[in-house]
Amino acid sequence: MGKATSKTVSVVLATHNGASYIEEQIRSISNQTLTPLELIVSDDASSDNSLQIVEDVLADCDFTVQINRNVRPLGFRDNFLQASLLAQGDFIAFCDQDDVWHPTKLEKCSEFFENKNISLIVHAAQLIDNDTNRIGMFRQGIEDTRVRAPLSYDPWGTFWGFSMVFRRELLKLVSINDRIIDYIVPSELIAHDRWIMFLGQMVGATAEIKDPLVDYRQHSSNLFGAGSMKKSNASFDLEKRSEDYIRATSQMISVLDKISPDASRSFPLFDKDKCRKFLESALLQLKSRHRIYESSTRSGAIHHLWECFSANNYRSVHDGSMRWRSLMRDAQFAVLRS
């Protein structure tokens, strides 16, 4: 057992027709070296026997289990977030139905629970296939175990939900009904993990754990897999995508305005003015790049491309690194403009 903590953690498990893998995941939660305060299972109108398996496996567990059934499906985004509102623990761990937790996942994350500056804890993962064979690593850019300051990440980036443990007070900052659009799927409100990532890095520090603490299963039914983001971006309308990101980032600023100044009592590192400048800089970059896509001629697009480059609008707002892929994408667009 690691450093003792007085804090508690709730596990929120979202299920939907997960009978194929749910038993292995439930057993991995039951085998945690740090027992969770509770497990909240929120089933999104499953038509298989997922919940029966859950009930059978957890019949003699030594922690509280709450099972909710959504008669009408909410979708994974709202299923996770609505269930999280029921949690009583100091921290909340998102849990996918088809993964397998390593026994020390909660214990290792709990080593950061007593640090009030930390709002979010994330970790690496081991990739597994349908048959639980290990097939690689999923590091999410995590190379060392460390604590990173607020605003250390791209405003549109995220860690995957299964790897997140976060302070429950994040859910009190802004109503989940006031979420921004999901810039990846703009027809939906932002996904649970991107929402928590956004709030978490605005108001507090993030602890990164280099150890893989979950076996992240890759199979044909994954809603989002380890390689899906690259695949989904293979072909898109740059102008429409740009509009979606501008809209989402504008909404981020509106959400920030809804966070009470009193939030600093729970999150002592929260600096609202600094957050606003961070988001406004990101929005300015997006609007500057959008002029490239709006250009009706090749020469106009190239002119705006040069303006963006000269104004450092291809420098990431969180660390100043060069966005080479964005620059190359925009340059290709400008050169090929008819």
C-alpha cells in the first residue's frame, strides 16, 4: 500500500451491451488494492445481459454498488456525466466496460489525492486485443510521473476518459448542461473526458503517471480507439472544421465566465484572468487561420498563410511549440486553392 489518504474515490462505470467483456472489468475493480468508496454503474438501455453479469459478480463485494438503468439511451457522453453527479467520493474515476484495471490503479492515483493543487490525475495504458493479449503501449504523451501546472496542455487536447481520476468539485464549477459543443463531433455536446480535461486544466494542476494502470482493449466495437483520431481526420472540410473549433473555443470563454471567483477556495491555483488570456490567444489563432480557408483565390490564401506564420499563429498557446502539421495542412490548402 502506498501513502495513506483520507480521501475517497467513486468509480463510475458506463455500460451499454457490454456482456462480452464486462465480467473481467468488474472483477478488476473488485481486486483493487485501494477499495473504492462506491461503484456507480449506469446502463444505457442495454438489450443484453450486461447488468445481470454485473449483479452476479458484485453479489459479495465489500463496497457500495449503485445500479442505474436508463430506459431511454443518453449516449456515452451524458451517461458518464449524469452518473458522475451521483458520486459521493472526493475523487471520481471514469471506467469503460471493456477494459481491465491493474490492481494498483486507484492506489497509485491516490498518492496525489492530498495535494489540493491537483484537479486531475491521468496515466498511461497497456493496449490489449479481444483476447486480452498485450499488443502495445498507449502513453498519451506521458513520459514521466510528474505534476504539470494549469494551462499546460493544448486547449483542444484531452486524455482518454478511462485514464482519468478527477476531483469531484470540478462538476460543481459549471452545469453539465452548459457544456460547449464537441469540436470533434460538433452535432453533440462535448464528451465527458474532454469536458473534464478542459475544466481540470483551467482551475488546477494535472498529475501524470507514467505507469500503465489499465489494459485498454482494442476491438471492432470501440467507439474511439487508440488510432481512431488519425483515421477520422483523413478527410474533412477545413473551413467547416475551422468554424466548429472557433465556435467551441468561443464557448470555452463563455463557460469560463460562469465559473465563480469563489472557485479558488477549492482550486487555489485558479487564475481566471490568465485562463481568459490563454483562451483568447487560442481563439485569435483560429480566427487568423480561418481567413486562409475563406480566401477565394490562391494568392489570397497564401497571403493569409504568410500573415499567420509571421504572427506566430502556428505556435501552440500552451508551450510555444510549432504546429508543423497545421502549417503543412494550411500550406497545402493554400497552394491547391483554385
